[in-house]
Amino acid sequence: LPAPLPHRNAMPPPRPRLPASAPARAIYASSASPAARAHHPLDGMPRRGAADRLSHLPAALADFIRTRAAGAGGRGPCRYSYGSSIAACATSAAPLAFAEQLYCAAWKDGLSRDAYVCSAAVDLLAKHGRLEDALRAFEDGDRGSVVCWNAAISGTARNGEHALGIEMFCDMVRGSSCGPNSFTYSGVLSACAAGAVLGVGRAVHGMVVRCDPGYDVFVGTSIVNMYVKCSEMGAAMNEFWRMPIRNVVSWTTAIAGFVQEEDPTSAMLLLREMVRSGVAINKYTATSILLACAQMSMIQEANQVHGMIMKTELYLDHVVKEALISTYAYVGAIELCEKVFQEVGTVSNRSIWSAFISGVSSHSLQRSILLLRRMLSQGLRPNDKCYASLFSFVDSTELGKQLHSLVIKDGFVQAVLVGSALSTMYSRCNDLKDSYKVFEEMQERDEVSWTSMVAGFATHGHSGEAFQVFRDMIVDGFTPDDVSLRPILSACNKPEYLLKGKEVHGHVFRVYGGTTSINHFLVSMYSKCRDLKSAQRIFYATQCKDQDMLSSMISGYATNGYSEEAISLFQLMFTTGFRIDRFVCSSIISVCADMARPFYGKLLHGYAAKVGILSDLSVGSSLVKLYSKSGNLDDSRKVFDEISAPDLVTWTSIIDGYAQHGSSQDALVMFDLMIRHGVKPDPVVLVSVLSACVRNGLVEEGFKHFNSMRTVYGVEPVLHHYCCMVDLLGRSGRLAEAKSFIESMPVKPDFMVWSTLLAACRVHDDAVLGRFVENKIREENYDSGCFATLSNIRANSGDWDGVMEIRKSVKDGKKEPGWSML
């Protein structure tokens, strides 16, 4: 063989190279084992039983074999016979080894350089993924034939080597004796389209206009397709309307371009023009326009397209039926979706079954599982898209594991689409261990897989693991985009992660510049990390502030205690005409609750009911908190009862409201109701429960809940819980038990615990225990706030010398000034 092509290094890792002296000999040697040669009677008369073997071959191949066998004595097949026979192998089910034998025979007969034989061999090998062998056959062929060049350029594009195809076209134009024709232009334009190489595509377009101004519809369609794939719809439509003749492929290419650009309205308008022009749609047109209907939930237009399909034979095509089912399911027309499915009759096509189950799963998971059982009972297995759709709506680990076993049986466990959906499902069901296990076992991961795993860790509060996966993602060669940066920014939700958040911000600034579509995520990140100055800096540096940016800044002010700034920005947002969404509404209601402004909260309550966001969980929780803090327990309970699925925060608000305003029994009833609803308590709500017991003097009930913290709920008591128990015993007059309880605490009591016991000593005039607590407070050198209580205890017992001693010690020290909310 001649030396390898200079652009060979642009190809993937090469296959083992053939001997450079004779490609055909090497191919012949690789396929000439006894078993292989016994089935290829090319070197002599057919032996006994050969007629049976020939009857299974295409007519062109059988005739070729007979001609070659008959010509063993002198005259054999001509170059046209070799070319048509090799081409017949490419279009039939004949094994590749048979085609290699044909090429070897042509090489023996000295016809390997012939354009017909060479182009057929190049095309055949390229279609079988043997690109390197195809290029060697091209090198051994006629370099002055445009047909050979066309086969080689098309072969590179077919095998994904778009840059190599473009480079070969440039070599052809610069150094070949033949010029490109319409097939050459179509091939190189396809390579430009697949690789999104707009600059070369435009250059080829200019060459076509200059060298062949009367180019045919195929070249014109290729130009349109190139601009469409490069997201240049303006240039694509200019070329489209310039074409004197447009076939169904031209129309479909333009329609698919608008669908790709998520412009379904233009796609529908172009379809109407196509119908007016008298061009009948094909299945590709139908599937593209149905996708456009799904994008805009255009059910009326989908029905019209359905009617067009019914008038043609396209309705018998399974791909079109699958597109119809998917479209109706996407727009929520499940009845129409089921009607199309039933019209198929006895469904034996797995794609249609899978599309129907996928569509139903988004509306009723239970029914989709029943359909899956029916499908399996008929001996059909779902495809990977069906499994991915089911996993997207599974909310039970038990059901997810059953489907997981089916995935393993059907061999989809290593599919990227299914693996990503499976890992996300486990994460959504709070099973991060199995989620990460599935992720680790995936042999191939795409950007969606990495992003889902980062989001899973970030959502469940495992920020450290989220950062590690994010680093592994970058090491694996993926460049984070807007979508993958959002979950890692949400993981930076505490002050200790501020440095990590700044590192991510630096990456965003280097890659995207100062203004990006995720600036509001940066504002939220800095706000959660208590760096409000940086959040304000990004906010004011963003020139075009949208809804998300304003919402993030208001939420940042609210969570950091800047209530006046939050309300001021809210008023500006409202007066400038921005829509008040659920996030802004819940943030401002929480601010009103903290600032004791129930009037403004009621106004927002009415606004939320008017715009239809009252059913949102965050808005409802904020309203419960507002009314509970203001003592309006009736309205608080009314809002709570309207929430369909209260979360732990909502339960805590209503329980704490009852506890703080003297309705301790109602607080305990609500806590029992929360447990029956399957909501697991946390330390905060348990503080509210113990406070309810303290205010009502329920000592036994309080100890029952306190002892259940570890054994039943798995919550480790902290100082707030111990302080509540000391207060409960102290208010009940059981001061000795309170002292013993403090001494038995596994953690060191702080000032709050001792001051609680000291207050109980004053109420019950226990001067002895009061002095003991006084000594403890002096040992720990606590602040001067508790000395007023000590002084009052001494005064009640008549120990005025002790009172003067305490007052003198306070006077000598530094006394902290008091403060008031008024």
C-alpha cells in the first residue's frame, strides 16, 4: 500500500494495520480459513451442494459466481460485474467475509483500481464500520475518479469522522484531477452539518453557487440542512425559499430545524405552506411536526396532524403511531393517547407499548405499572426510554428495586439513560447509598449522570460528597455548564462552604464572564453563606435584573435578618410590574412574621389566593408561621388544614404556635397527628413539644417525650432539650430532682441551664439551692444578667448583706445594657 494518508491521525485509535504491500492479499488471508473458503466457491466450478448455497444469495451475486466459475478457463467477470456484486453485498444480508472474497478476486483479476470496484468496496467497508480498511481500498483505487472520492468522503461522515471528511474534500479540490459533483457537495455538507462546522459549510455553499449555479434539489437540501444543524435558521430559510424545486425532504428539513430551535409556531406555519404546495408529508415530517405540537401543548393542531396521517398510509407506520401516542401523552390528552393505542389492535411492537406506558406514567404511575405487567405477560420487554420514564415517577424504594431487577434482566443496567434515571430515583427516595452504587457501576456516564449525582448529594445536605463528585466530573473531562453548576452552587449553603462557593464563582467568571444566566444562583449561594456584601455586589453589577434575580436577593435579605431591605426591594419589584411568585411571597410573609406585621401578611395572603399560589407549600408554611406568631391560632389552623401535604417545617410552626400561646394540649395533639402522618420529628419540633409540656405542667408527659427522643425518633438531645426538662421540674417545684437531672446530664450544662434552675429557686424561695447555683455561675464567670435573680433570692430570704455583696460585685464589673423591641 502507499503511505498512510496525512489525515489518518484525525481518526479514532486505528485497527491493526494491514501489510503495506497488498491490502487485498491481507483481506483474502484474513477470510480464507477452511471454514470461510468452503462457503465462497469463487476459485473454480461449484461443488456438490453449491446450488443450495447460491439459492440463498441475491440474484446478482449468484449470477456473478456462476459467471466466474464458467470463466475459469479464460474469460471471467468484467469490472461492472465486480462492482455490482460488491454493491449487492452492501444492500443485502450477505456476510462481510463474502464481500471481502469478491474484492480479493477483483484484486487477483487486476480490477481493484477500477472506479466501479473501488467505490463499491469503499462504500461497503465504510457501512460496516471498517473505515480504515475503506480508506486503504480508496488509496489502492483510482484517485482520479470522483465516484471513489464521493464514496470515501461519505464513508468518513457516516463513521463520525467529520473533520477527516472535510479534509479529504479539501485535498480533492486542491490536488485531484477531478472536480466535485453534486454527490460530493452533498457528502461534505453532511459532514459540516454533523460537525456543526459553519465556516467550512459557508465556503462550500459559496463554491456551489460559483461552480454550479443550477445545482439540484439534493444539493440545495444539503445546504439547508447544514445551516439548520449549525442553528442558522435565517440562512437556512433564505436558501430554502431560493430553491426553485422543493421536495418532501427539503420541507421536512426546514420544519425539523424550527422544532430543533423550539419554534413550533413557525414549524406549523411551514407545514401549512407545504400542504398548500401539494407536497405530501412522509413519516419524518409527521414525527417532526408532532414534536412541535408537544412543545407548545397544541392539542388542536395535533388533532389536525392526526387527521392528515389518517388519510395516508402513514397511519400503518409504527414510528408515526409511537409519535402520536407520545404527543397526546405529553399534552395531557391521555384518552386520545389510549385511543390511538387501542386502534393498533393486537400490539406486538415494543416501541408502541413502551411509548404508551411512558406517557401514562407521567399521569398515573399505578396504571403504568399495570400496563407494564400486561406487556410482560405478552412476552414483550420495554425499551430503555420506557424504563427511564417509569423511574422518573417512582417514589417508593420497594417498587424501584423491583423495576431495577427487571432492568438487570433486560440488560439495560449499563445504558446511560436508564442508569441516570435509576440513580436519580434512589436519590429521590432518600437512598443515597444505592444511588451512588448505581452511579459507580455505570461504565459510561454523560453530563446528565454527573449532574444528577451532584444534585442528589446537594439536596440531601451532603455537600462534601457533592464537591467530590463535581471534582471527579471535571477530571473525567466534562466542562460544567449552566445546568451542572446550579446543584454545586446549591451545595454551598453554609458559611463553612463559602470558600468552595468562591472557587465555583471564579470558574463561572473565567468561562462565562461577569453576567450569566446563573447569577441569581450566585446571589443565593452568597446569601446562604452569610456573605451578603458579595451577594449585593453581584446583584447591583447585573444590569438586566429578572424575576429570579430579584427573588434571590429578597430571599437573601430575609434569611440574613435585613427585613427592611427585603420589604423595600419587594415594593420596588411590585411597583415595576414584576410577577410576585411563590418564592418572593413566602419570603416576605416570613419577614412580616419576624417583624410582627400581620397586616402586611394578610394582604399577601389575599394576593396569594388571587393569583393561585396559596396551595404552594412554602407560602402555606409562611402563613401558618405568621398567624401563629401573632397569636391568631384560628387562622393559622385554617391555613394549615388547607395544605394537602404539610412538611416538617409546617408542622413545627403550628405546634410551636399552640405551645407559645397556652394551647399546650392542642400542641401535643398536633404532634401525635404528625407522627401518624409519617413525618419524622427533628430537634426543633421536639423543643416545641417539651415547651408545651412545661407551660402546662405535664411532667410525666414531658419525660415520656424526652425519653422517646433516642429510642423512638433517633434524635440525640441537646442543651435546649435538657433546659426544657430542668424548667419543667423547676416549675413543678421539684428542685432537688432538677439539680440531680443537671448533674446526670451527659453534656456540660451551660448558663441557660443554670439560669433556668436559678429562676425556679427564686419562684420557690429556695435560698440554699440558689447559693449553690450562684457558686456554679461564679465559677463559670457568666455574664451579669443572672445576678439580678441572685439578688432577688437573697432579698426574699432577708439576707440583705448578701444583696449588698452581689450589687457591689456587679458595680465593680461591667454590666451589659438591656435592649427592647419597642
